[in-house]
Amino acid sequence: MIEQIPAVSEAAASARRPRVGEGVVGAIARDICSEIYPEGTFLPRENDLCERYGVSRTVIREAIKALESLRLVRSRSKVGTVVCPKTEWNILDPRVLDWIGPEIFESDLLSCILEARRAIEPAAADMAAARASMQDIAELERAWRDMRDSEGEGDLEAFTEADARFHVCLLKASGNRVFLQMAGIIEAALRFSLHASNEAVERHDEAIDIHFELVEALRLRDRAAAADCSRRMLDIAQRDLTAAVERRKG
């Protein structure tokens, strides 16, 4: 039997209402991701949600539709709205990743993202060495230069932005139409994963050097070297991600 989450007190409801500028969709989603509404349970009744989040029934209904589109919840006619299992959530949507927030370190999601990258990126690097245009290589080099410059300025956010752009450019440079589509799909997850690993270490000189080596391998059309650089990058990402998770545990 699916558990029904009871209504909360007025004081608790006021504390959980969306802040100015924060949508009720995000407020409910964060409560789901933080397991205030655990998977497999029903959300409170519509009137209780209206009271909890301080909005109208129309707003609640639209919010539920939005959450359904992201597979966080599923409405059952004449029964209620149940929270979907986490395995069904659209975790590649940037909004979902943002809502998961720090809880992402408590799951295996970051490891799953890295496993997906290991399956994709070395192959993309191999293809890019054979197919990348001069413009593709120039864009990769521009992203690398931005990584190098932001590292010198100590700007982690700019470094991660350039790092993510480098890897998206690499997928596009492969010339593979499926990889090209995947670049847009996994970009948000890639940025989240890179930020987690990048913030775990003070310096990123080793990563910067290998990114440059990959650019050179593409310029020389050396497919084996390009794939090897990609695998070495991912080894560094694995090491730094492990450090980030351990830091959180500590």
C-alpha cells in the first residue's frame, strides 16, 4: 500500500513556501529530491499543497504537469499523484540536476555520468582526429585557452565552463550525428560532473596539459594519441571525483 504523506502544520508550511522568485515547481521538486516526499508515496492532497506552498489550485495543477513531464511524479485518476522511483527521473535535465543538489553525492549518479563518458569520449576523440575540421580544432583550442586563463585567475566557475565547452566541442568534432545529438543531451550532466571533480583539487595543471595534448593529437590526425588523451582525462576525473565524494563524507 502506498503511503500518503500527511499535511504539515501551518508553521512548517510557511517555512517551506517558495521564496520570491522561486517557482512552485522547483519548491515541490526539491521536496521530492530531499525525500520529504519519498519515492513511491503520494503527494498531499491538492488543497494541502495549496496551503503548503501558498499558491492557487491552478498553479499546483500546472506544477504537477511540469513534474510529470520530467517523470518525477505520476498522476493517477481518482487516486492521487505518486512520486516516481528515482530510476525513472529525467536526470539529464538541468533543472532536475539542480533540484537534486548536494544529494547527488549520496547517489551513484556522478559515477554513472563518468561511466557514460568513458563509453563515449575516447571513441569521439578517435573519430575527431580523422574528421574534425580546422574550425572544430580552433574551437577546442579556444576552450583550452579559456581553461588555462581561468586557472591562472583562480576562477573555478569559468574553468568548469570552459572545460565543459571543450568536451561538448569534442563530441561535435567527431562528425558522428548521434554524438552531436548527445552533446546537447548530456551537457548539463557533464557540467555538474566536471564541477564536482574540479572543485576537489586546488590546481588543474595536469588536466590542462592533457587537454592541450588532445588538441595537438587532433591537429596531427593521430587517432590513437587522441583516444589515449581522452582516457587519461577521464582517469583524472575519476581520481578527482573520488576525492570530492570522500571530502563530502568527511
